[in-house]
Amino acid sequence: MTTPYPTRRARLLSAMQRGIAVIPTAPEVARNADTHYPYRFDSNFYYLTGFAEPEAVLVLIAGDAPQSILFCREKDPEREIWDGFRLGVEAAKDALGVDATYPIAQLDEKLAELMGNQPRLFYPLGGGWDVRLLAVRSAVQAKARSGVLAPDELVDVRGLLHEMRLFKDEHELALMRRAGEISAAAHRRMMQFTRPGQLEYQVEAECLHEFARHGARAAAYPAIVAGGANGCVLHYVGNDQILRDGELLLIDAGCEWQGYAADITRTFPVNGRFSPAQRAVYEIVLAAQEAAIAAARPGATWDDPHQAALRVLVQGMLDLKLCSGSVGSVLERGDYRRFYMHRTGHWLGMDVHDVGDYKVNGQWRNLQPGMVLTVEPGLYIRPADNVPEELWNIGIRIEDDVMITADGCEILSAGVPKTVAEIEALMAG
């Protein structure tokens, strides 16, 4: 089966022009004395290799004769009895389509050979490998009298990689669609399960169960399951409070599917019916999201969806008597930040807040096909003397995952109800 990884490596080698790149995967992290956290590979490394094992490094040599070299763990039947299968050095070469493989224990020795006479050293600067790679570079510098030169330029390889990762290929988009489908099913399940008297973590358990039963063994990020006033805390993760009749429940949750994240938020009434005040606020946020999605198209700037959502939200704040003046004056003064204090989205991909610059040469970059972003306006209304009491502790966010296409956008998370009528019908059923 054709994989996208050799093509990605070739693109990076071309962008490097000349030099050597060292791209390590993530280390294993101890949870306590004899237990590790579930292992998760480094996104940049996996993007180029599709290799999920720890203790691995990809080395790329760009120039007239480009090479891809993988360093990984050797086969070890005894350790495999305890820890599971290892691909091994010999099998990795053909399985991953690289030019050569070596045991990870030989990394420093081989790097000292490979680094000679390379003009640039590309690696994740400041990512924990500085001391090790600079020591290898020093060893190469010691050979100067024999005519071997060390790289005289250090380049952060993430600059090239992050620009590549910003534009998803068809392989990635297929995985992100599946992540969106699984996450949408989890949100529907949570809506149907929720009733007054349950605890937030009981609802979260339904989410994690739905992820796992479809093969998504990990969440893309800690779920936010926030009832009542907790919905006004942007990154609430306590998830341990009782759900009360008459309150809203805000859930921000998405799975990771084969290395790619979904990120979906829905807000709905615990008892299945919106109160008039809840409905009024909800309709404003939904209209803001619809305006932002309509603005998410090729040629628009990154900022256009945010500005479209913001104008709708500000008009809604005026209608609810949360702000005074005109839309323009509220925007100019920034009064809206009391109730809406975040941007309307972020890039989405292997990381839930994915890589890629939002500005180019100081200007908001244009949206282009293959980019994937979230669209997530919200309103968060805390108790205050000048806030109508019926609006207190209403926190609402609506978030979808949106892919820019040639003529508009595709919503990857469309399988979750979000109109008032749809939500109430699902919960009643």
C-alpha cells in the first residue's frame, strides 16, 4: 500500500536544499516509580515516518544524493515478552521506505560521520537536543585539520515542517474526517445520556467509551464537561460537579484517530429544554458561528471568520443589554471582551492547537484549500450587578472543525446537532 511518508520526506529534503536534519520522536515519560504515561510519538517525527515506537530518530541528508536514515530499537525477544512487538532495525528499512537503518545506540557515532561537510544542521532548536547535537558538532569540528568541516549554520527544522503540516494531504484529511465522525458520535451519545442529578464525569465516561469502542484509544485533549457556572471557565477540567435541572452543560471534547485530532464543542440544557434566556444567548452564538463558517473560504484572511463572528456577538450583547452604544463603539472600546475573551478558532491537525503561522510578513495569512481550522465563538456571562439575573452563569460555546476547500469549506464535525430544535429532539428521544 502506498504511504504518504516518502513523499513528505522528499518535500522536506527539497526545502532544506543542502544540509543534515535530525528529527527525534518524543521520549517516554515516567508517571511514577515504575509506570509510564501512555506513549505518544512526536507529531513532526510521525508526520515523516508513520513510525509509532519510542527511541527513534530520523536523519535526513539533503543535496545531490538525498538520504533518509532511521535509528530505532533493535529486536529484543526478552523485552518484547514484557513490552510488546518491536519492528527492529532490519525490518524497518523496507517497512518505512527509508534508505538505511541503524540501532539507536549508534546514533551519536553515526551522526559524527554523517554531519561532516554538511553546511547546515536542522533540528528542533531548544527542544532538549541542543547539548547532545552540539557535542556531536564539536566532535566534527575537531576533525577540521583533516579537511572535514562541521555545519556552520543551525536551523530550526520546525519552520519548514510546520508550514508543510499546515496543508493537509488526502491521507490526513481522511483521518481527520474519521476523527470527526467518532467525536460526533460521542457528542450525540452524551446529549442522549445527560439528565439532572448526574455528575460531570459520568457524562465524560460516555464520551470516552464511545471513543474507545470505535478504536480511538485516546482523547485529543482533556475533555471539558462543564455544567452551569463551570461553563464560564474556558479551560475547566474538574469534571466532578453535579448537573442541575435548569442549567446548561458545555462539553468540549474530541478524539485522536491515528495521530489526528478532532475538536468539537456543544452546549445544551441538562434537562433537555432551553429556557427563554438560554435560547436567546444560544441563538446569538449559533448565528455568530454560521457567519464565521460562511467567511471561511479560499482567499479570505485568517482573521475574517473571527471578525464576522465578533460583529454578530457584539450585536447580540447589545440586544441582551450586556453592552451599550453601537457595534462599532463596543468593538473600538473592547467592551465585548468581558463576555467573549478568546479568538474564534485555531489550526487543527496532528496537534489540537496545530502548527503553522497565522501571519505572514506581519499580515494575516490567506486561507487556502487543505487548511483545517476550528470555528468556536462563545459567550460567557458571569453574575454582576449590571447583568440581567436571568443571564447569570450562562456559558455557551459552539465549535466545529472546518476544512477549506477549493470553493468554500467542508465541516468535518457536521454529525452533531446544533440547532435548538435538533438538540431538544435528540435529547427527548
